[in-house]
Amino acid sequence: MARQRILLVDDNQVLIALLARMLEAEGLVPILALRGKAAIDKIAQERPDAAVVDVLLPDMMGYEVGAALRKAKIPFVFMTGVFKGGKAATEAKTQHGAAGYFEKPFDAKKLVETLRSLAPGGAQAEPPPPPPKEEEVDFELDVAVEPEEPVDPMELTGRVEIIEDGRVQALIRGNNLTAASIEPAPRPTGAPPRVPEKPRPPPPAGTAPPEGELGDNFPELITAFWLAQQTGELVLQKGKVRKVVWFEKGRPVFAASNLVSDRFGSFVRRVGKITQAQLDAAIALDRPGKLVGEALLELGYLQEQEKIYYLAQQVKAIIYSLFGWEEGRYRLATGSRAPKDATHIEIHPASLIVRGVKKLYKPERLKRLLRPGDRLLPTQQPAYGLHEVVLDIWEAQLMPQVNGERTVADLVKLAERPEAQVLAFLWALVALQILEKK
């Protein structure tokens, strides 16, 4: 039986790519459209079996795409981050003919179940194809690499929440931590300079890109998992450094890295919990299957509760460090879960993004992203509610002034705070898709 073909219509390129990967894993064939006009063209060209349409599109309302689908007798559902509530859902079904209505963030599994029930053949669709073979790389997470560039110091709050089976099992409080900076080892005399990665050709039009250039997209990647309430992994790679973040139902819960400075022993030394001599002693206890953390326990340098606490802080540090990346590549994968025996953390994506931008975005980067003459205003389709963000008093006082009329320079002057601090706050809200450039 032919695989069901699903038209996805949304201008959020990262979210639509993540949904496409999810559909592919379920044995469905995604057809992508970023604009309403392109979607209407694809209805005639591709004849999809069902469709998912965002209500608010850049060039038209999704209702117009829905009308074209209804005329073509193709079942569809709407998704939205704006028009919420029972009345909007009822009108979408009674007035516009939608078979379902999903408010962002939404349950991706329920979306798939609905699409299967709508598309011809329903649950009789053929099983998903085997996952494509990943491109081979010359390193893995368990092969540690030294940093090729300086590792900046990082401030970490002393509060961590540990989760198990999707629920918070422990709340551990400690002193705020500072992970010391690290300078890369000097390059051997005569060693060739680092060669930048070659750009890879884009995927064919209308297909789901399995990966892309990172740039400033890390907050958007986190948000895509959140909006789809998706479980999976995000692999990020820069040179020989590879870091992986695992998500469960849209929340980041675990991370791993092949960078030496991110390893547990190196991390607890960076935050000043142990000395280099103690770390060397733990490494000297090297036995098959023994981890450095276990050796630190055996030697009495850590207690069990401390080990759990510092493991959770290590995970946070790896995730936060990715906000400092301005180059590299990413790859999305759905369905895969973090290792069961790993220490999983609980952190809301909105809090993660705000803290990540404020901690890791340097002043020159913020000035590149926000020019003095730029004007900001609230976005029509926010990814998060403002109530999900903890604001300082001065930030809450500044928010009503962000109305599209004042420039960034005006807002900096009104805030009476250091420019970098104001820019970090404003860009954090842009990254959350609460504000946007006019």
C-alpha cells in the first residue's frame, strides 16, 4: 500500500523540519510549504492525503489554504499559537471544515494519530522505512577531544531538579558555581591550521532537511521541540566537537559531549570541587567499566548526593555552552531517548533560553543581532507566554515601552542599564518569539 502523503504548512522552518522528521519516522511522506500560496500550488501538484495548516501564515490566513483543501476534498487540521480556546476550535471545524485543531505547544503523537485516521488507508499504512544511514564521522562521543578554542567561564545557579519517569524526583540546592575558563593547548609547531567545514548542498525543495547550519538558531531548535512536545535528540557539531541534547516531551533533560573539559572529572575540577591531584588520583584507578565519578566516590572526594548534584550541573553546563556557538551544524532526530541510567534534569525551555542568551551571548554578537535603529514589537504568534518568563523589575517596567515605535537605542536609554544587559534581555525575548523586529 502506498505511503500516506501529508502536506505541512508553516513558516517556522525548524518546526516544520522537526514535524517532517517525525512523520517520516512514522512511515508517512511529508510535503512542505512555508507559505500559503506554495501550499495551494502543492494541493494541485502533489494531491496529498491529508494536511496540517498553521492558521497564521505570512502571505494569507491558513483558512484560505483550508478552503482550497476542502474544495479538493482533502482532510486537514489546523494548528495555531494565536487563536486559542474552545470557540476558535469550534469555528475552525464548523465554519472552515477542519477535522482537528491543535494549539501550540501540542502533542505530536496525537497529531500523528489524527492524520492516520484522516488519510486514506488509516492505520493500514505500510510500516515506516528503516532510518537512513548516518553520514560517517571520524569521532564519537566516547572519544574525547581537546578544545581548539578558548572555553569561557560559566556561572551556574545552585539549584537543580532531577527527574525520573517524567516526574521531578529530587530538588537539590547548593551554592552558585563558576566553571573556570580553559585555554586550548598550543598547536604543535608546523601543524596545519584548522580548515573550516565546507558548506553542504541544500536538500531538494519540498523535502525535510535532516540537518542545517547552526548560526544563531539554537534557541529556535529548542523551541521547535517544545512546540511539538517532541521526544528526540539534537546533535550539534563544530569541527571535531560534538554535543548532543536529548528532549522528552519538549523539555531538554540530558546532554553529552566529547569535549575533554565537559567530562565529569574535568567539570568538577573546573568548578573547584576537587583539585587536579585528586582528579589524577581518580583517573589512576582506571578499571574496565569504572567511571571517574565512581572513582571519586571510592576515594572519598565526593559523596553520593554530591555526585548527583554535580552530574546535573554538568548537563546544564553542556547545554548552556551551546548558546555560545555561532557556527557549526545541527541534526534533528525524533523518537530517540536519553540513556536511562543518566542523570536527567528538569528545566523549562523558556528559562533555559533566557539564561543562555544572558550568560553566553557576547556584547559584539548582541550588537550584530540588534542594531540601534531596530524597532521591536510583540509578535502575533508567541512561542511562549510572557508569564513563563521571570522578569526583573526593570525588565517588567521596560516591556510596555517595546511597542514598535521606539528604537533599540531608545529602549537602552530608557532602561538606564548597561547596553549589553538591555540587549541581552531584548534578544532573549526575540529568541523566545515573544518579540520580533518591526
